[in-house]
Amino acid sequence: MSSHETDNKLPSLFDKCYDYTYADDVKAAGIYPYFRPIEESEGPVVKMEGKPVIMAGSNNYLGLTAHPKVKEATVNALKTYGTSCSGSRYLTGTIPLHEELERKLAAFVGKDNALLFSTGYQTSQGVIQPLVKRSDTIFSDKDNHASIQAGNFIAKGSTGTNVIRYKHCSLEDLERKLASLPLEAGKFIVTDGVFSTFGNIAELEGITKLAKKYNAKTLVDDAHAFGVIGKGGRGTASEFGVEDDTDLIMCTFSKTLASLGGFVAGDERVINYLKHHSPALIFSASPTPSSVAAAIAALDIVVAEPERVQRLVDNAEFVRNGLKDAGFQVIDGRTAIVPVLIGDNKKAFGLWKGLFDEGIFVNVFIPPATPPNKSMMRNSFMATHEPEHLEKVVECYTKIGKKLGII
């Protein structure tokens, strides 16, 4: 008998856990799309439940997780350094691979220096909180990723920093809020470069102009922009030609760089300050040798094969146009993300199940991850998808969409 059963006459902190049954109901209906194990992965086609499945929901944008050079690099690092550095970068956790990757990332995005973190989620927390104090204000797009929001909350809780959220991609609202503070006040504008749910791009050129006008600093999260937009996949600042005006660029390794971890790049003095003042860096074990080696190998491929970026964009555009022509409500864009609005949760889950039965895996987003009554399929594509993969995606979407009355 659980403690919940023995003490159920009194309210319990865990009551919400026992009362939550929505996921169980969806599982019972046979349409639960989450936590599905991938048994084998070779990029655009994976094995799930013993069968080949076209992967149309991965963030493996340039298809590098299965690249032979990336695999070889991880094995070599494992043999040389073992499985872990067993310490933080600040003390015993630095190896030459960390420094090599930092140099290469800084050069790639056009900054003085870079600093690695153990996860992409942790990078936001490791960058935002150390750079602000009580009298400063963070200006954050309302649709920023949860990792940025967590970084904002930590800054607010630990230093009392004010956090102001501005309307999504609204330069007008951002300017109104910036103008409400004295020019000399510390201001930090934080935004996604490419927003992860709908795939739209921040107006970074306008943001940097406002930052100059109102004495603010800027931080852009290029998790879904790195390897996708900009010259050779160099991200949002490169896309708009504002590399020199964008103060800090951060990113995760878990998308284009086929690994786990994150980084921030900027002026040498700012990166040096973060190295000595970021709790997320100082009190975390450093990125593992194999994960760093994988990211180095992946970055080398991005530099050597920039044509992968165009292939990725072309693949996403093929599916985007195909689904539009079929009658689906597709949110327009020019990134790897192709969102399809469905609206009703039940129809969204039904569409997912129909596609999965046909050998296609996509992601289902439902509220609160989306606005109310805006359930959607979040498709994302790779440079390594072949035409036959993309054609099958459009064909099966069309067939099942008609069957369910979506189109």
C-alpha cells in the first residue's frame, strides 16, 4: 500500500500526480505519441517497434548523428579520455577538446571566444543570471524557449532582476517597453533566433537597432538556427548581417551538431567573466569527451559541406508546399520546421497514429505547448531525407487527412 493510500484523508503534495490521468486515457485509446523508443537510427529512417519509420520529427537537421566521421571521433575520444572528465571546467574538467571546440565555434559565428556548457538547457541559465543585477531588466520574447524562461526566473529569483516579456516578434511592443526605462538603466534583450514551435525567425536586425538606440545588450539563442539559416548555417545574426551588432550567441549541440551540450560566444571579456561567475558552469561536470568530439566532427562537416544547409531548406520547402497544396493549414516559413495546424486534440492524435501506421513519425504538440484549440503537427526535416521520403510524407498526410476530415 502506498503512502498516498494510507494518508489519503489529508491533502497531499502528490495529489496532482495521482489525479492526472489524461496520458493514461490517450494510451488506452492507442494513440499516445510520446516516449516511443527508437531501436535503431541511421538518420532519415529509424527503426521503431521493429519496423522502418521515416523520421519527420527529429532536430538532427543536417543528418550528422549517423555520419561515419562523427561516430569515429566519439570512439577515439572515448579511448583517449574515457567516459567522463569527472569534474567541472573550473577545476579538473578541462581537456584540449573543450578548448578546440570553443575556438572553432567562436570562429564560425564570428566572435572572439566561446564557452561550453554541459547541456543546451543549462546554457541559458549559465549565461543570463551572471550578467544581470537587481537594477537591470531582461526583455524576453513571450514565445522564447522554456530554457530561456528558466534562465530569466533564476535571474529574477537570485538577484531580483526585473523580467519584462514583450509580444511575440513585436518590435513595436519591445520599443515601448525599452523606452519606459531610463537610458542609463541596464537592459538585456533575449530572444530565440528561430522559434522552436512554429519555426518563425526573430527580427534580429530590428532588435539590434533598438538595442543601440536604448543602450541594451542582446542575446540570441540559435538552437534551431545554427546549421539552418545564415551564410553556411551560421545562424540568425549571419542571416541578417548583424554579427557585429549581436552581443552574444548561444546554441545547443543537440540539433545540427549531433551531440549533447551547449555554448555561448561573444567578446573575450564577457566570456572570461562568465567563466569565473557562472554557477551553471562552475558547479556542473564538464561536457563528456565523446560529446565534445562529436560536436567538433560535426562542425568540421558543416564548414566543409555548406551545401547540406541548402539541401535541408529545399527538403522542408518541398513538404511545406506539398501539404499546402493538399489543403492543410501550414504555417509559412523558411526553416527546417514545418508546422501543420490541426486544432482538435483528438484529430491531431488520430493523424499521428495514422501516419505512424504508414511508417512515418512526426511530433504532436497540444496545449499548453500551443495556444488553446491550436493542436498541431510539428514536422522537421533533415538534409539527408531523400525525395522518396518526402513524397511519402506528403502522400500519407493527404490520405489520412482526408480520411479524418481535416482536409
